[in-house]
Amino acid sequence: MTDATAPSLPAGTRLGRTALRVNDLESMIDFYRTVVGLAVIERIDDGATLGVDDVPLLVLREDADAPKRGREQAGLFHNAFLFPSHAALGAALERVRERWTLDGASDHRVSEALYLSDPEGNGVELYRDRPRAAWPTTADGGVEMPTLPLDLDDVAAESDGTSPAPAGTTLGHVHLEVSSVPTAREFYVRTLGFDVQMDVGSALFVSAGGYHHHLGLNAWNRRSEPAGGRGLDWFEVVLPSADAVHAVRSRLENTGVAVAERDVADCDATDRDVDVADTDSVTGIEFVDPDGIGIRLRSASVY
């Protein structure tokens, strides 16, 4: 479902980390540790980085004064953590049932997904992929992702009883609420280079390398104002090479998007901005989308 006139990101593109502004750091750490199954990798007074097998997936930054996200503001629909097996998803379901409340569950045929909300109302998806060969496809090369009932008893029966999320768990995708799907398409597809996998009008699902989606972009709740308040601070896209980062940077600058440099190897738990004196050391960039949502790009060679 690629657009022959649009750029395309390399097949090795994936997501890296997602970052949240939070009011209550302790309760958020506890949720993502005991329910989602992430481990605390780094902790300082006002922030923490969590992940799996020392791979960072989530950055929490405490801001006790940050207001609740407004009803009209764009931002996060959910962060989606991808588990490597049916057994690991079953164990995740056990953790949710023991410690939290499940909001919903769906069989999307490309994946099986559990939906819940964290203590500050941020959407969370826990899912596992079906084998890629089994994904239903469309005549134009996209994928079909219906929303069907999920057999929770079947998922639970596969549990291997593991408490922390196992090695191989990743940030599979991020789903955003945008103010305009056509504007989001212009930015994420024609400028950044994601390929369209499914377009249902009010929502767009895009990816690199033929994945079912790295990003969801929906206008279901009619958001009309830029992102702000608590919740999503930024998310990270990891490209396979520095050359790929430079290519995206050129496209952004050619369309008038302001780009800042980051030496991502020096980031601490709260991922504060780092002053970069030597531009040869720059390994990442940051910018915002048309709704003011922060995005960071880096090369996979960084860590």
C-alpha cells in the first residue's frame, strides 16, 4: 500500500522508547513494574527508565504541577508493548487480573491485544503478534486488522506464569490521537516516510518494513488543540543507520520542520536535553509533529 511518489523508511526501522509526563512517579513505576512487567533500569529523584533485559522502553518524568491533558488536546491513545509469545501474553493477562482492571480485549487477526489504562489514565495495550504469514492482506498490499472478540480463557491457558516481561518484549507501536488524519498522513507518510498499511478514513495505520503498524493515528475523539499536559512527552523511532537519520532530517528541514540535535548516548533517566558542542557527536534528532507531539529519531548503532 506504498505511495510510489513518497519516500520510504528502511525495513529495519522500529520504535525505541516512549516517554510520559506524570504527577505521581511512585504509583506509575509500580504499575509498569507489577502489571506490565517492566523492570526499573535507572532511577533518580524525579524520573525513571523502565524496560526489559536492560533495554529501555519507557521513560517516566515527574512533574507534580503538570495539568491533566485537556479534552480537546491531541496526544496519546495508547502505548503498546509487544510480547514475544502467546505464553508471555497469558502471563501478562494473569498480572492484570491479579493487580489491575482490564478495559477490553480484541483479536485483530494480526495480533491478540489486551487494553487497560495506567493510574493517570494513559492508554496501554499489551499484545502478541500472530506469525506474519498468517496476517490477512489486501489487494493493494496493506493489511486487514478487524476488531473481533478475543478468547481470554484461551490466552490465560497459555500462560507460562512468568512475572516480569521476558526478554524480547518491545515497544511494538504507539497509537496517537490527532486533530486531522489527512494532515497526519502528509507528515508521517510523505515527510517521515512511513508506509500506509490500513486507512479507514477516521484512522490511519502506518509502518516500515511491512509491519502491520508502528503508528496508529486516529481522529475518533475530535481533538482540535495541540498536545499538552500530562501524558505523552515524546516517542522514539529507531532507524538502522546514521545515513537514514540524515535522510529524514533533510526531508524535515526541506518542509520547514524545526529540527534539534541530540547526543542520545548521554541521556539520563529523565532524558533531559543535552547541550551538544561537537556536532560530529550528534547521534539523534528531535522535532514535533503537526499536533505538537514530540518525536525523537536515532540510529540503531547508538545502543
